[in-house]
Amino acid sequence: MHTVVQKQKITQKDIARYAGVTRSLVSYVINGSDRTVAPETRKKILRAIEDLDYRPNKFAQALMRGDAGTLAYKQIGIVLCRDDVFLRPYYAEILAGIHSAAHAFSHHIRFIRFFNELKDPVLFNQLIHTEEICGLLLVATDQCLETAEDWQIIERIRERIGQIVCVEWRAEGLSSVYFDRQAAACKAVNYLFDKGYTDIVYIGESDERVSGFKQAFLEHGVNDLSKLFIDSARDMPSGYEAIRRLHEGQSPGKLPGQLFRLPQAICAGSDEVAIGILLYLNEHTVKIPGDVAIISIDNIEMAEYTYPPLTTMNVQKRAMGYQAVEMIVNNTAVQGEKALNLSFQTTIVIRKSS
């Protein structure tokens, strides 16, 4: 089990001595001063900060200002996978749930940052410690954990912050709120089978949803999964491109302008992917669901207003965000073997696309 380790306080004077520079240069780098610091000098200071695990003495600074009561108590940090999260309606609803809960429990959002920003040791040491926040929400961070260095940052976070919740994903030893992607996709495809469709393709995120897609075929006696059509897409543009590739065939012997037969039904990994698919099919006067039926996953607000309105699996987005904050407030976001993992059920919302 990970615990927050208390270490001897490292000062800017220690950093200066370790890096072989003046204390004023260390202060310029840490405080983001406009004063020019030579790149090599800055690099030495940043290396010293990381090696010595320097953390600004926020409590002493607050005492000097007379506002020590506004430190980590009731302050929550948020780390997002990347900046396009703000443009995605799905994550906007999760963030709305987080803010609603913070307000309801008289907590405050101390910061919202992107994961890659934490690779800056100065910023990491300013934000990720218990003098700054009482808990941290890692929202969809699994989408940007690609290297050993990325996972090392997660481990460093775990060493410093006791209360951490993974939102919309799971990590061993950390508490989480999420929905079962495999189960959601399996339910969606089973619904299509129950409607009489057998020629079904999957276009969407390459994660557990693909396993759910395959599981539904196995449950319906299709044991050879090698011929199933699966294409990767994560948003509206890539959904549009994926269905275009499918329709145009992408094969060496095809004639210019030749279009290939579309499937009976499509399971889209998300509503955004489905909206891209809908646009392409509507442009090519494909009848939905007469020619092609579509089901997706998420149930974002705009799914009700597409043409035709999307049949989709409802994900409890706001509830996940709300619950994540509540776990920190109640001190139940523990680490290790007792980590609390809450799975939110999905339900089908039947509209006119299927």
C-alpha cells in the first residue's frame, strides 16, 4: 500500500548548493520569472529540483500572507489526459459532475492541468503535494500513458497524494469510478442481434469495447471472429473517415468511384464516432435504419438531436464525476489492496437509428 512519505524539507538554498548556482537563479526558475536564465543553468536547476524532490513551502508562504486556512484543506486537483477533453461533450458532463459535487460539499477545484504538464519538475513540485491539495482526480489519464516515464509520474503522484481517484478508467492499487466498456459494447451488439441483424461491424475506440463486440458474437454462436470488421475511431472526424474507408473498399482492384456494400448494422464505440458516421451516410443518402442501423455508447446530449436520433448506451457521466469527489470528501479513495473501484451500470436508450 502506498503512503505519503514525510521527508526533510528541502529549501531553495539546498537546490542552489546542489546545482552550483546562486539562490536568486533558483528563485527565478521556480517562480517563472521573465529574467533570462541560460538553458544549461536552467537544466541544472531543474535536475536538482527533481533529484532532491523539492517542494515549495506553501504553509510558510501562506502564514506570511495570513491565509494559511486556504491551503490543502478542501482543495482538489484535476489532471486531464490532454487539452481536447474540453472540446468533448462526454468529458464536459463528467467535469460538470465534479464541479457540482465540489460545490455541494464546500470543496474547491485548486487546479485543472494536463498530464504532460506534470513532466515539468517545477510545476509538479508546485502542485502535487499535500500542502496544495487534499485529493487528486485523474480524468481519462489512461489515454496518455504510453511510456515507462509516464507510469513513473503516476507512481510519483501516488507517493505524494493519499487520496486519488481514477475517473473513467482503472489502475491497479488506485481507487476509481468507471463504466464497464466491455459490458456496454456487448449489450449494444446483443440488442442488434435481437433486432435480427447479423452483419454487424464495429467502429470506435480500440479498448475493452472491442472485447465486448466480440463477446456478443461468441454468445450468438459465432466462434470464428477472424472475419469481423473492426476499425479504430475516437471522434467525429475519425468516425467519418472510418465509414468512408469501409464504403469505398480500400482494395487494389476497385474501380474509381466504386462503392462497396455497407453492413446491416454498425456498433459505434461512442456517440461522437456515430455522429461522424451519420454525416457520411446522410451525405450518401443511405437510409437509417432502413439500409444501415446504428447503435453507439455514451448518450451525450446531442445524441437526441442527430438525424435520426441515436440509439445509444447511457453512461452515467455526471454521476461518475460526482462520486469521484464524494470519495475524496469521505476519505474512501484509498490506495493498495483496499482501493475502492465503483462500476456504473449502462442502460440502453432506444431512439430511431436502430
